[in-house]
Amino acid sequence: MKKATHKAPTQSIAGKKVQQWIDLFFCLVLLPVMIYLLPIERWLENNLLFVCLLVAWLYIVYFVNRVFTVPSLFRDRRRMIWALLVIAAMIAITYLLSRYKMESPFGRHYRPPFMVDASRRAMSPSKFRLHQQAVWFLFVIVMTFSGAMGLLGELYRQRARQQALEVAKNKAELSLYKAQIDPHFLFNTLNTLYSMVVTQSPKTEDAFMQFIDITRYIYTNANQDSVAVENEAQYLQQYIDLQRHRLNDCTKVNFTYDNDKQLPGATIAPMLLITFVENALKYGVSSSVDTTIDITLTVKDGILTLTTSNPVRTKPSNNTHVGIGIENSRKRLDLIYDSNYSLDINEKDNIFNVKLIINLNHKKP
């Protein structure tokens, strides 16, 4: 799944250097030695072009298998299918090379190719079998070694990614609390609750309970790796209901949630969606102009989609709608969901739109 501005964690410098040294050892020492142990001299005598093609093909197989095929087996299903197709293609090409029947154009008396072909000496069946076995032997060795190197590279990548997740989680923990219970939110909420108490609103008790539930959810789940999608949807609903208490009749907030339950126990990173909802309510609210804010959360076939749409009634102080909160959310999406999400943010005709799609079927390595 394509996503916006993705920058995946890379391998450590030490891991890359180890791989580079092993690549050099294999390409400059191990593979040439294995080729030398085979009847390379007879091959050179019979067909120099074939030898050059075979050697070049072995190096191509090594790097394609290490750099693309093996890592793709650990990614999404589409890349896995492409990797399997590449492996099948490499086997097919190797089979064609193994079926190549070398014949020596040099007998005792050389004859040009356009003359009668009587002097060409065909390879005997036993030598042809040895030729086939040698080609397949080299191919299997290269595939095995490059596969091991690809697995080593994937191990380094996953370790680096896990370390990046841990560092980001530790750095974001305090800012996460501040982002969810910031002074702006607290001031508006407490001011709304105070007004409801003074006016003796019948909804005061419900508003207090919503506020308590929200703060409990934040402090309970801030350190969790994942929460149930149902709980996150309920959290968004409570937050929106609490915000409605401070809005007048000019602003209408529509929130819908639908889950087809095709992925039982679906989970999501906690408080990942709230930033987009906060922004919609923060910049789309008006006390004098009729305003409609639409927020939709759906889960279908394991694909979560969050869309928000709001007219821009309040301009941010830095004149940009993609603020620190959204950038932090984007970084969390990069680290947690890698290539399994897409985020589209745009403003058209003074309407600010956000569409976030996350593949919940993806299991984080």
C-alpha cells in the first residue's frame, strides 16, 4: 500500500559494513574459487561467450536474491508474489543455461561457421550431464548464500526498526500526554463544565463522566502497543460528545463508525486517530456561521479508513494545517505500519480533508 512521505528505518552502519564485507568475500573470493574447481578451462575452450554469460548470471542472481527477493518475502503479499515470480524466472533461466550444449568450433582444422559443420565435436552425454550438474551446483550455492545474506539483512532491518520504535516510543511518551491533554483542551473542557454547573444543565453529570472516561483511557493506554479498534472508536465518540457541549447550534458534528467484524480482535496503535479529529474540531468550529464537520471511521475486510472533512473557520498561527500533531502522527504511522498505510491531506475550496487508510491485517514484525 502506497503511503505519503515514507521513510523506513534503515539498517545500522555496522550491519551494513558486515554485509558489504561478506558480499566482497563471496564475489571476489568464494564464487571465483568454486568456478575454478569446475571444468572451466574446457568451457573456455568450447564457448567463451557461455562462460561469460554464466558468470554474469550468477552475480545477477546473487544480488537480486539478496537485495530484492528475500526481503520481499517478509513484506506485504503483493511483494511476496513478485518475489516468487522472480525466483521462478531465475530457475527457468538457469534451466535454459544448463541445457546449453557446448560444441567446440575448433577441431584439428578450423572451418568457418558458414561451411559444412562436420568438424564440430558435440559434447558427449556424460559430459553434458556433468555440465548440467555444474551449472545447477553453482546456482544452488549462490541462491543459498545470497538467501542467507538476505535473511541477515532482514534481521538487521527488523532490529533497527524495533530500536527506532523503542526510541520513538520513549521520546513520544511525554509529548503524547501533552498532545492529548493539552492546556487548550483542558481550558475549554473545564470552562464548559463550569458553565454547565453554573447553569445547572441536566447534562453536567454526563459531561463529567465523559471527561473522566477520556482521561482514564489516555493514562491507561498511552504506554500500550495496541488497543482494540472498538475501544479507540468509543474514545473518539466520547471526545466528540464532550466537545459538543461547548458548541452552539451553528456547528454540527457528524460522527459515524462501522465495523464489518471480518477481522475479529482488530487492534490499532492507541490514540493514533485523535489528532485528526482534534484538528477538525479545532479549526472547523464556528459560533456565528453554519458549519458541518464530518468524521467517519470504518473497518472493512481488515482495512481501517478514517476520513474527516471540515470547513476552515480558524487559521493556525503558523498558517499551515499540517502541524506538529499531524507530523508526529505521520512518524508513528511510518514506524508502526511501514508501507501498510496511506495518508492523504488536502484543502480544496476552503474545505480541509483528511483520509487515512491502515491495513490492520498486517502483522508488525
